[in-house]
Amino acid sequence: MSELILHAAHLSEAHQLRFSYLFEVAAKHWRDKQPSQTAKPATELWVIDAHSAPDAIQNRSHGSFVLLIATDDQAQAARAQWPDQIDAQLPPDYSVGRLTQVLEHLSVQAHGKRLRETLKNRRQHSMTLGHDVQLKNADAAFLKATDLSLPTVVAEPLPEPAADVPVANATAVPAAPGNLPAAGTRFRIKRWTQLTGSMAGQAHRQLLAAMISGDRDLDELADRTQLERAEILRVLQVLRGKGVLVETAPPPATPAVALATPAPPAAHAAEPGAASAKLGLFRQLSRWIHQNRASDPH
Amino acid sequence: MHHPIKRIVLLGPMGIGKTTAIRSLCGSLAIECDVPNLDKQAHAKETTTVGLDFGEIKLDDEDTLQVYGCPGQERYDFVREWALSLAFGAIVMVDIHDPQAMEQTINLIQQCHAAPNIQAIVVLIARPASAAQQEMFTVRLSAHAECVVPVLSADPRNPSQMLDTLDIIAAMLPDEVQPR
């Protein structure tokens, strides 16, 4: 089975939705046309747009292919600026058929390129998936495309992955204690996004609402939803893959103060007298809604 | 002790379902201000709201949440401005199949931001739309700096779905603790 390594994180949000939907179909068409008895090497594809081209072209790994989604004028300008760097172009209103053709074209060109060499240059925000994985929806695509083991707040490229890791296994792993974000990391989303599949529930929307209205740490997020911490981490992973998550690392602790000061109470611990304080509007509304649901036959 | 009255407002074009949504949320504690609709060119429905629709939700023994539905016609924008000035939350209802939907929604969100006390704004897609259509609308709306808000989908006739919408507003609020 031939493989396709996809890097679409450099694609701006305006193009990501269309691409995520059409790619799923196009990749299936493309795979169906592959001769099953012929084992082809993997193809690494970077999907970019005019806005992200400078950064993506600079950072892409050697030997990878670049697909530019842009108007003809933008593509002409990009080709003038980076000769021989753009392998294919699609207009912003491309169809599934056009995308499938591009995949076939690149697949032919990819003959002879080695997967492991390209994987070595995989960067933190890239999205990697084997196209032979059955994808149920766009969220699943992003989930599989995002490696949970990546550091939470990193600006530098990842260290090289283990050389013998097969691409087909480069899917998300369940959240584990070792993969938790740094304590105190705060999360926010840049825009609302429609979650689908198992993440289409009200609790998940509450989670998004909490993050769109402010920077929240994991404790606050858990407090504002009915979700388990592992599920929150899973959602964060999807949002990270979609490129809508903003993560703010906690300020570095001052060692002298940290050594001299006893362990501070947990951020969410009740303050003295809080028990006698009036509930905030959030609590009041939440409680009323909960009570109303309990008594509502709907 | 003084308890400031808490209010949210429902905004949106004529006929989108603001009156219905208040009825769904507040049940018998709703007062409607509908009169025969004389502007059948704008919308074919038989009645429309003048003044403000109004409903109440008893949060507890002391506090009440008031829900206002603003008339959708542009000529009543002064009513909308007044209601927004009193509210902490706004639900902007929209039919994303309407060619004017994006422009109307952006305009209403900007009006919400101009209000002094608004802490939570939610866009409510009040007509059936596919997930892809909703996401596309969300992405386009979010391209405007002031419009980074939740975009939900609910049937105004469905109390449970309207509760979900209110729940999202609750999730956006600061969890302030007020001293007695």
C-alpha cells in the first residue's frame, strides 16, 4: 500500500474546511486507483496558500511536494518568487476531481523518494496521516493527524522521530499522564468550530464556549463542563490540529521564591468565606438549567 | 440587599423566531407584544413584535433572569440599543440561508459590543443547516475580529435546545463571587 503524508497545518483557516472535506474523498478515489500489487514509496505533500507560502516553503522538508491553493495571479507571483518550489496549484474553488488529479500527478512524481528522509523533517504543527485510514469525519482526520505526544507549547521543530516508526501507525494515542500539558497552561480558541461525531455534544460545546470567552486552565475547563479530563485533552488535541487552539504557557517560576514559599493552595480551592458568598451568575444559570432539565420531560 | 436585574436579549431579523424562543425558555412567564404584521413584503407572517417581548426565569428565590426579544425591523433599532444597554448576554438569531445573513449578523454583533455590559454573545442558527454550511458560516464570521463567538444551532420551538443555548451563555460568563 502506498502512503501519503499530509502537511496541511500551513493552510489558512479559510481553506482548511474545504480541504479537509474534499481530501477525504479525493484520497479514497486516489487510493482506489492505485494498483494494489505495486508498492510505491510514500509521498509527502505540503498544502499551502498564498498567505502561508513563505513560511511553508522555507520549512518544508527536502523532497516533499508543495500544493498551492490560490488564484492564478497569486500562483504566478508565488512561482516568480520561488521558482521550482511549487509542484501543483489549485484554484480556491477546486473540485474533488481536480484534487484527485493532483494527488495522482504527485504520486507519479513521488516515485523513488524515501519516506524516512522526509519524516525526519516533520515539524511540530504538521499534520500526518496515512490515507489508507478510514476517516469518519473531519474531526477524526484532524485527530489522527495530530500527535498527542507533541509538546504543548513549542516554537522549535520537534526532535527527529524514531527512524523505524511506520507512517501507518502515526495516529493519535490516548491521553496519558506523561502527555499532559504543563501545569498552569491556559487554553483559548481563536474562533468557534463545529465539532462532529462523538464531540458534537452539549458538554463539548460548553468546553468550546469556556475557551472562546477567555484563557482557561484544565481545572477551569473541567469545572465548567461535565467532561472527564482525558476527554478534554482529546478535544484540545483536535482543536490543536484544526489550528484554532491558542496555548499560553504559565510564567516561569522564580526559583528563590519557590524554594522559600510553602506550596500554594490549589487555584480552585475555596477561599475563606467563599461558602457564604453569593454564587456567580454562571453558577446560578448552570444550576437553574440543570434543575430545569431534570424536571423537563423533553 | 440590592440585586441587579440580569437580562439577556434575543436579536435577529423579523420572523426568525425570537418570540417563539422566549416562549420556549420562559413558558407561562412570557409576555408577547405581537400585533398584526402590516409589512408583508418584509415577511409573510401574520403577526410581528412591537416593543419588546419579555419573559422571566426564576434563578432562585432572590434572582430572576429576564429575557427580552427585540423587534427585528431596522426602524426599531433604538429599542434594540436600549435593551442591549441593560443586558449582560445576547443571542443573535440567524437564518444562514438568507443572503443577508452574514451582514446582518456582523452588524448585530457589533451593536452588542457597543453595549456597555454585554459579557456573552452567541449566534444561533435558527433554521436547519448542514454541518458543513454551519462551519462555513462560522469560518466566514470569525474572519471579522469582533465576531469570534459561539455559533450554535437550535430550533426556537424546542425548549431543550434553547436551554442548551442558554447553557452556552452560562459557560462563557465569568464565575464571579459577589460578597454578601
